Amino acid sequence: MGSLRKRMVEDMKLRGFSQRTQESYASAVYHLARYFRKSPEELEEEDLRDYFLYLVEKRGLAPSSIRHHKSGIKFLYSHTLQQPMQVLDRVKPAVPKTLPVVLTEIEVRQVLRKVRRPVYRTALMLIYSCGLRLGEGLRVEIGDVDGEKGRLHVRNAKGNKDRYALLPQRMYSILQQYWIDHRPSGVLIFQAPKRVAPAGSSSVQKAFRQACEDAELVKKATVHTLRHSYATHLLERGVSIRLIQRSLGHRSLQTTQRYSHITGDAETSARKVLNDLMSDL
């Protein structure tokens, strides 16, 4: 399995896969080999069918987890072994169409005010202000901040793609003051203590959960909820959905459009227009 794993990792590097994707795919193949206690090279289509039935029926994995296992295993057979397995095309876990949790503008501010440590509070403010993913926010370097043009260079985002996000003037001022007060030793704005690396994502998540508790927030929010809230609040204030799509780094407009279903202010406005339209019916 060692040499096969090495070849698979090399194939993923040649295709430009991120480190995170490489680890995820390699893990999926590792669990497959561990289940059968033999190399995936020795498995047949019926074995893979049994394995995915095991993941669904015995382990009860969520559809997203099934998709991760499928992607890694499919890459192995299609690209590394050059032996496509048709049965994998029949593994199609249903994806529940749920709407994301979104905080109101007031709730966002209540939570952020409760974050105690400046490094975590400033990082979370940046994540909300620019609609970032957690990892994107923690990897920001001083050179990525362009206060004059009001934009943030988001590097190495999902899919190994760079993009520019809109940077509010207020957030730029907050970052300037944070830099003056804390002076990280390297180029990273949010640096981990005692080492040149981004602040830990688990620590930021823990700080956010504590802030939600302190703010007595009822909604089940995570750090990613700030990104959902950012998109929803911009839509409610009339910002072009195309511009929001570009700022979030969504490949498909359809992904961004889901926020149109949860904009409370837009719904209130539409209801008023509808009532006026039908008032003398």
C-alpha cells in the first residue's frame, strides 16, 4: 500500500490538488484498504459496492462524507491505477437541501463584542467584513491588505484559487490599529503565539462558541455562519448578486443564489410591494 499511496499522492500533486484534498483522498483509500485488509489493486467492483453499502448502512455516514470517500477512491482507480470502476458512478448519496444559519446584523455585533482576545476578535471581524472562510482569514498577510483600493487579496482559497474581496474602510482601520498594538513578528497578521504560523483554527472556533454563549445566542452558529451572514446582509442592502459571488469566490451563481431565500429584509420589502399592489383588488 505504501508505494501505491506514494504514486497516488504524486498524481494529485501533478494535478495541482491542495494539501487538504490530498490528505482527504489518501485517507479515503487508507480506510478502504483497512476494511478489506488488502491492497485496493486486488479489489473488484463488487467489493466496492459492498464497501459503500457498509458506509451507508453500518456506519451511517452523512452524504457529504460518502462523497469524500467516493472522490478519493474514484481518483485512485481512474487516475493512478488507470482502472475505472463503473460501480462508483452509481454511488450518489442524496444531498439534503438545507438553508444555512444566518445571524442578523445586530446578532453579529453582539457576538463579536463578546470575543475576549483581540487576535480572535479581529480575525472574526475580518471574516465577517470580507465574507471569508476561516482558513482564508487566518492566512491573511500584511501585503494582502490594500486600503487604498479597498480590497483584500485572498490567496490559496478553495480550489487553490486567488481572488479579491471587498475590504470596508472601517475594517482597514481596525487592522491598522491591531498591527500597531500587537506587531506580529512575521508577515502574518494573525500569528500563533511563539511560532511563525497562522493562529489555530480550533482556538478561533472555541472563542466564537464562547462568545455565542456569552451573548446568549439561541441559533446554532459557527464561524462559517459569519460568511453566510455577510452574503445575506449584502443582498438585503441591494448589492449585486454577481458581485457577492465574486467576493465569496463561488464558482457557480447557483451557490450564491441560495442566500436570496433567507433575506428577511428583502422578503419584508416584497411583502409591502405585494400588499400595495393588491390593496384595491
